[in-house]
Amino acid sequence: MGIQFCRTRDAVIAAVFGTTILLSTAALAQYDKPRLDPAYPNYQPAYPDTAQVNGEQGDVVLNLKISASGRVRGVQVVQSSGFEDLDNAAVAGVLRWRYLPSDNSSELDGVKIAYRLPTAIVVPPKGSSASRQ
């Protein structure tokens, strides 16, 4: 008993308990994507102190090349935040990430790192003129 797979150009044939199931490669694409290894602390890349002080915010979109061992071996910035220090921090952060090992190298496109400053919500004290309106 068990599962056996046979990959063709357009589909994967899975023999499960003697029953043959035809699965499209599009349906399996979600399972072929690299997944972060939960055994490692894959933290959000650091928000540089100087960027926070200067009020810099933005999104960095990256394409990653991941080795079969699960290490990030290449990073390409495909959309800059507009701030070099945020872009550099995003690249340095994802280079420390670890993915689950696989049979071959893979690519992961469109990884988005968002840098946002916290916004304070000011609530006027009870009884103030602003709360009576």
C-alpha cells in the first residue's frame, strides 16, 4: 500500500491504494511551491531604525531562487520601496530564511515585504470638548 507518482509533461498520475488518479500539473502547482521550514525562525526582515526615524515606508517585492537544500541562493528586487535601506534590509532578511528541502532548486516570485510605521489613534479624554460633538 502507499502512493506512487508518475510525472508527465501535463499531469501527474497518482496510484493510491490501487486506484489511479490523474491530477493536472496546475492543480499540483500549489504543492510544488517552496514552503518555509517551520524548524527555523523565519522572521520578517528588520525595519531599519534610520528608516523609521525618517518616516520611510513601502513595499519591496522580491523574486527568490531557492536551492534544493532549502536555502535562499538568489534575490532579485522586482519592485523597490523607493528607499534603498528598506530594499537592502528586505534582501538581507530573506537571505536568512530557510525553506523545506526539495528534490530540485526552485523559484518563488512576488514575495512582498511590507514596511509600515505604526499609526497612533488618539482618543480624547471623556468630558473634553472634542468628545461632546
